[in-house]
Amino acid sequence: MANENQPLIFEQSKKDRIAYSLPELDVPAKPVYELIEKDYLRKTEPELPEVSELQLIRHYTALSKRNFGVDNGFYPLGSCTMKYNPKVNEVVARLDGLAKIHPYQDEKTVQGALELLFRLQENLKEITGMDEMTLQPAAGAHGEWTGLMIIRAFHEANHDSKRTKVIIPDTAHGTNPASASVAGFEAVTVKSDENGLVDLEDLKRVADENTAALMLTNPNTLGLFETHIQEIAEIVHAAGGKVYYDGANMNAIMGVTRPGDMGYDVVHLNLHKTFTGPHGGGGPGSGPVGVKKELTPFLPKPLIIKKEDGSYGFDNDRPLSIGRVKAFYGNFGINVRAYAYIRTMGGKGLGQVSKDAVLNANYLLKRLSGNFEVPFKQFCKHEFVLSGSRQKKLGVRTLDMAKRLLDFGYYPPTIYFPLIVDEAMMIEPTETESKETLDAFADHLIEISHEAESRPQIVQEAPHSTVLRRLDETQAARHPVLRYKNPLDTE
Ligand SMILES: *Cc1c(COP(=O)(O)O)cnc(C)c1O
């Protein structure tokens, strides 16, 4: 990389060097800080680097090149649906009438924005097969929690207070048990059978009068379609529980089938995954929640409604609502992007998205299945899980292979998840990648499997081409160092 030897911005600092040049002021100066109350003003000067504009630009450009996103290259991070973010969505989200309105504006002045949100609600109801929808939750996990609070309110309204447990498969995403816990439930595990699907006998054993809900993605986190979904729903319903759809895997079935037709009662969607919102940097997401009729009274308020006179507004008159879960309109900009995407694709187009996502995943699975262990043999949906167990015997771990992929310019797949697969490698190519990209990726991964046999060290010591080699990821998460400290400073 070009700028790696450039000293850090603080170390380039030279006293009185500045990053702008403007003509001298010919009016009396009035510093902005005179407008700020004295108590709020800082007492000491900030220690900022003093650099030229060019140095500053090079600094930020160098930083931006260290990042990796879908606009840089293939990003097969399983479960995350890192598909291309169409730029037309960005144009739409930046329209003044959408980007520059204020959440406190009178609803009469933001009718267009409300109509867009209302239409998005209607579209998502159609896509999921649900009766009502809220756009408030800010992400999938937030949607899970919202959905569980709705289910909790439903049981409470029925004076059914024994329902303290939420059943979750052993393959589930970590947010499922976390959301259950935050919503005040106890998570109970249901096992997977030898085909990687919910074990019906085990489900019958755990579903009882204490069951509040079952949380289940479909296809599940192994990328496999739960073919017994209707029977699963019947077992949970017979026990008096509700069935929750974790919609993170919607990219496999959208426009083909609907959770509402499979027996699900509550759904969340990840608009930043399936509906092309840019994500991955911890930026804003959107996790709308849809419910069947019986649960609509408990949805967060307000709902966005179309009134009898044809105008749009808020329905706040919802006495059984769990209350507001997010300020104002939810993450409005992401909702705008999702609406633009839905309108661009149309119903047929969305169905084609899912079919192509499934085709791409099966193509890649087929290409890799000679060189890697495939724990579940059936067709996959939009993603699949390989095991690195063959390579582990040679002393090369899945982590090593993931790091080696960085040398070839790829973001690695999700690894060591789901937990039930030894040395798991979870690959989701998405529909937006070409056959050439899939072939090149397969060639590289196969090459790595050959390296594992002939010269394992190069894989074990990867990556070789990145700015930093291997990070202590646990320490980075637990004790992040967020502030630069000049090594020349003595404290
Ligand atoms: C991404 C994901 C979630 C959580 O969604 P966020 O939007 O990241 O909060 C939940 N379940 C599954 C299967 C996921 O892939």
C-alpha cells in the first residue's frame, strides 16, 4: 500500500501550519465561541495536529484505503447479506425533500415522507405476509426485542403469565438468545437433527405451557430450508406459544414464499441486508417488525396511517401498544433506500433476487465441495456452511484460511458459526456477484486448500499483505483504544 510509511498525522504536526488559506477578514471578527456559555467552553486548547490541507487529505485517504467494503471487493460474509448497494438509492435518499426535513416538522408539511413510509409498510406487509408493520426498530436485534416484547404483552393481556421461555435452535444467531434475555425471557435450546434442521421430537419435548415463543430463521443459519416449518409452527401453537421469524435470511425466499404463509406470527426484516441498505461499518440499520392481526394492538406506537381524507399521519390511539421503541420515524434514510430498492425491482424482480442468490450459493458450494468437507449434503438456499475439518488435520485452521483470503483481496466468510459445525466457514455470495467473481473466489479458496497440503506455513502465518497482521481480536473488543496518544508526550 502506497502511504504506509507516511508518519501518523500527529507526528507530522509543525507549529502554525494550517489546512486552509483565506484572505484576511475585512469585518470585525466575532468568534463563534462567544455565542457559547462560558461554562461549556473548554479551559485548555485542544491538542490537534497542525498540518497542511494536502497532509490532511492524504491522511484521510490513506485511512479510507485501509477499509474494506462491497465497493472494494467480494464480501461473502455469511448471514450478513453483503450485497451491492445500488447508487440510485443514494441519489433518492439525498433528495432535499427527504434529506433536509426535520423530525419536529408539522405532519402537514411532510406528507411526502409519510406517504413513502406508509407505502413501505404496505410493501413489506405484502412481502412478508403479515397484517401490520412498524418501521421503528433500528436493526435486526432491535426488531427481535420489539417482537418479543409484543409477544410478551400479548400473553400478559391474556393473563397467561407462566410463559417465561423462548425456544431457540442450537444453530441460532447470537442475537436471538440475547434479545430473549433482554426482553425478560429465559432461552431454551432446541437441538438440530442430522440434516441440520429443527429436531421435531426435541421440539415436542421443550414446547410446553411455559413457552412464550419459538425464534427461527428460515432458511436457518446453516442455509437450509426448514421443510417442516408448518409442523414446527403447529407444535408451538398447540403449546400456546407464538412463532417468531428472524428475517435476516429473507434474501433466500423473498418473492417466492412468505413467513406469513408458513405459520409465523411475528417477523423482523433487516432492511440493511435484504433491501440493500449499506451496512458493515456499524452505521444505521432498519429492522421493521410485522405481526399477524391478533398481535397488532401491541405494536409500537405511533403507526403511520392513511386517513379517511387521503392524508397521512400518526396513529397514537393504541392503548395496548408496548410504546415507542425509537425516536421519530426510525432510521428514515435507510427506509427511503429500501423503498427505492423495492420500487426499482418490483415484485417479480425481488423474486428473481432470491432465486439468483440461491443459484449463486449452490454454484459456489458445488465448486468447493471437492476440496472442503460439506457437513450437510442437501441443496442450500442463499448461503452454505463448509467445515475446515480436513485442513485442521494438516494443522491449518479455518481462521488461518480466512486470514489467507485477505492476501487475495477478499473479505473472509463468517467463521466458527454456526457453533454446531467444527471449523465452520459460512459463505453467502449474494445475487449481485457475477459468475466470474464466484469462479475467481472458488479458485483462490481451492488454491488455499492446496497450500494447506503443500506449504501450510504460508496459510498459518497469513495475512502477509495487510497493514497489520493478526490482531488480538478479544482485546480489541474488550479494551478498545479509541484515542491516539502521541508517544512523544510524557504524562
Ligand atoms: C444479522 C443477523 C441478526 C441481527 O441483525 P442486526 O441487524 O445485525 O441487528 C439476527 N439474526 C441473523 C440470522 C442475522 O444474520
